[in-house]
Amino acid sequence: MKNIESREPSSIVEEETYWKSLWGESQHNEITEGIGREEKREISHMYWMPIQITEITSCLSNVHSWKSHGNNQIQN
């Protein structure tokens, strides 16, 4: 079994430097097929429809508090 050494947490400057090195200088291929296909695709706009209190209460009335559902054991 390998021992894991513990050390002090890194500083904010070290963290920023690390993540900027990974994400700050990324290069993208602007001429990929997928990007062009998505730019040409017509997207229909979604319209806002307010949610009524009766819809919420109707859905919540079917939810059983603190009971697990299926194999995932996630509680409502």
C-alpha cells in the first residue's frame, strides 16, 4: 500500500496559475464540421409560459416524502 503525503493547501495564486494553464490558452479548431452544422441549423425560439401554483401542487401531491424510489435509493 502506498503512503499519501499531506501538505498545506495551495495559495490562490497557485490555483489560478494552474487552472489558467489548462483553460486559459486553449486553441479551438474553428472549421470543424459540427460547428458549421450547428451554425446553419434553424433553431425555433422557446416561449416563456408561467407555471401555475395548481400545476406545482398537483405534481407535489403525488410525491411521497422521505421514501426511496427504485434501486438508486434517492429520496423525494
